[in-house]
Amino acid sequence: MIPTFSRARRLAPVINQLPVAEQEAFMRSGYTIGGMMVSPGNRIGLKMTINAARGCHPPHQGPV
């Protein structure tokens, strides 16, 4: 999993200091087999799956 932080407004000043070519190269690296791997989706009881629990964690809920 490769977090890009491309939509985090508070990081925009830092990300924008990088050349566009470097930003694009970094974004492409996330689209490899390792970057697209997901965890099992089997629910046990009424608990969330690993992916659901991770997605509901505050740092992973989108732009700030």
C-alpha cells in the first residue's frame, strides 16, 4: 500500500515543491501488484474486515 497524500490539502505546499515528473513517477509506482494488494474480506462475526477497519481509521478517511 502506498499512500500518495495527493488530496491532503495541508501537504499541498510540500508536494508542489516536487517536479511534476517526480510526482507522476511516484503515483505510477503505486499501480504495481504490490501497490494494489488488498487484505482478505472475510467477516468474522459482526466485526469489520481488515480493509473496512483500515478505511474507517481517521487518517485514511480522505482529504483534511
